Amino acid sequence: LGETEVTQRAWQAIMENNPSGAKGLNLPVEQVTWNQAAAFCSKLTERERNAGRLPKKKVYRLPTEAEWEYTALAGAQTTFFFGNATGPLKQYAWFNENADGGTHPVGSKRSNPWGLKDIYGNVREWCLDGYSPRPQGILIDPVSGPHNPDKVNRGGSYDSCAECCKTFTRTNYGPGYQSGDIGFRLALGTPIKASVP
């Protein structure tokens, strides 16, 4: 998974526009639908493949919930990668207690043990999965609910309470939904089929 959420700079380089409400090249792109995020991944894959920079049989895509959760926890078996209590969250995330009602430049908080930044807070992140009841225990691939048009996002945002940023908290919206607190993070991996409404 990408070290940070996709920035407005990266979005503009591929899509040649900027849908974000709060403008700033190093801010996470937001106001993007699931469909638009998937289109970005396809265009980036095509560009990098044509330039010879993409390993064979690899694509850029949205992460599955299982991939997102696995990298968010970074090997921990607790509510957050740093434990169960919400107290340390301010060191790692922009959320409703410290974000002053808006997004912040990506990577400006501490990373998790695997080097991912803003995995909690800043913007919620679209996942490849369609919404379905979450099974008990650790999520594993393949993608969940591939035919459900409602798509999952994870991680909470600048507008979320600490409890809403928990690793296992999920929200879902239709693939055409957009909001100032939803963006995404890239995955580089093998192609996975998910229905595109």
C-alpha cells in the first residue's frame, strides 16, 4: 500500500483536474467517488506500464479491506496498531480533536511500524470491496462482497471521533458518492475483480 493517501498533486498529474474542496498539492485528494478512484488506478497503471516501470502482472488498484486492515495493524492484534486506548491517536492521526475541521498535508503525523502514515484520520479511504457483513476474526482475501454496489471505506477522517477511526470501523456508500472527507490510498498488486457499477 502507498505510504500516504493519494495527494492532489498526484491526482492532477494523472487526471488533469482537482475535485477537492480544500485545495493544496500536498493535501489528500477528496471529493472523489469510488468510480473516480478506480479510474485513477487504471490510468496510473496504463501510464506506468507504457513507461516500463510496472512489474509484470501487477496493477495499481484500490486495496481490499483485508489488505488495508493488515497493513493498518502492522502485525498488532489490538484495536489500533499502537494498542487499544485512543489516547495516542493524536500522534498518528488528524481527527475531530485536532484537525480544526479540515484535511492536513499527508505524512505530517507519525507512521505506523510499517511506515504507513495517515492510516487513521485525515480522509477515509475507499477500498475495493463491496459492503457485506464483516466476518469474525482476521480478514483474508479475496475481496468481500464483490457484487455489492455499496463500497467500503476505512480509517476515519478529520471529521471523525477517535472511536470512529478504529481499525475495524467501516462505512459504506454507493460508488458515485463523494465527500470532502473521503479519498483513497493506492495498492500495487495482482489484479482483483470487483464489480464496477
